[in-house]
Amino acid sequence: MKHAKQNSTRLVKALDYRHMVDVTLKGRDAEMVRGYVLAMGGKWILMHATTAGGAPDETVAIRRRHISHVAKTKHFAARVLEAWKLPVPQSELGMQDLDTTRAVLKALGDGGALLCVMRDVAWPDGMLIGSLAEVEKKRVWLLEVTYRARWKRRLTGIKPRHISRIASGGDYLEQLALVAGPRPPRSATEGSTRAYSPGSAGPGTTEPTPDDNDR
């Protein structure tokens, strides 16, 4: 609990003073996101991630309870950017958009934008890229795009409680969307069997608690 309060304090300072931070996630691989905190909600924070050189890249929402550690970055790019007093990225998302997983998905996936949905805390290597198709109480459904920029024919369902990060924008997703083209019309996937992504259903899994449903 003490560590969680320290992380919250550091996130608030990063938001107020507009400095770059390193946010490390829980889990086997302890993934780290470096960037600027744009907004904070009850369950999620929103960051503008940066590249290795400090340039703005994708927008990333991170589940707060999956955060292990927050620290002001010591990367040289952060010191250079602060010395130059370059404008820090802003966000139009409000706190209400960061209080539930469904709200975050809808806000970042507005207009059919490609999303990168990561479950690297609950299910290492569990990453999906696709367009948000449906949002239900216990599952969200994506129409995935393969690494070859081809749309799949079946929707993939995942449980909101397994999601650690949601990314949108950035060079990779924008280029993938450009090559893949618009999402196929709903009639092209209607009637096809839905597919559950590994870790989202089946033996050994449990149904979300009311809190995990993110109502």
C-alpha cells in the first residue's frame, strides 16, 4: 500500500510539473513505459510514450493497479527536452474516460482506430492489435489485424480485467492501418464464429469480480 501511494504521488507530480517518467509494470517481464503523464483517472492513467530518442510516439493507457514503480527518468533526452522547454503533449481525454476499461477502449478506439491491447501482467506475450468491434459487460471484442496487415474474419474476445495497457497512434499502428485499409464492413464478419483469445476464457479461468467488470 505504501508503495502504491508513492507511485500515485509521483504520477501527480509528473502531471503537475510536466516532466518525463519511467513507469514499470508488474509481471514477469517488468515492461517499462517512458513518457509524459497526460491524465489520471480512478483505474487508468494516460501517457504520451516517447521513443528511445525522446520523440513523442504513441498514446498509452496503463492500468494503475498493474504499475510496480514510477520514477522521474534520468534519460539524457528528457534533460535536453526540458532544457529546450519544448511543449509537452496534451490530451482531450478527461478523468471520466479513465475510470473504467470500457470507457478507455471507447475513447482511444473512437472512429475505428487501431488499438494495441496488451495483457503483459496477467498473460505475458498476450498482445492483440485490432479495431474495437463490441464492448460487453464481461468481454470486449476486437477485429484483429495480422502483422501482414490483413484483417481476420473472426472477432477476438478478451476480459477487461486482463488488460494492462492500451496503445493508440504511433508510427507502427498508423503504418499498419494505412496498409491494412479500413475495417471490413460488419456484414463480412457477421455469422462467423467468435474466437476467444488465450487466457480470456476456458478451463482454469475465473469470471471477473464486479470491480473487474469495470462497469
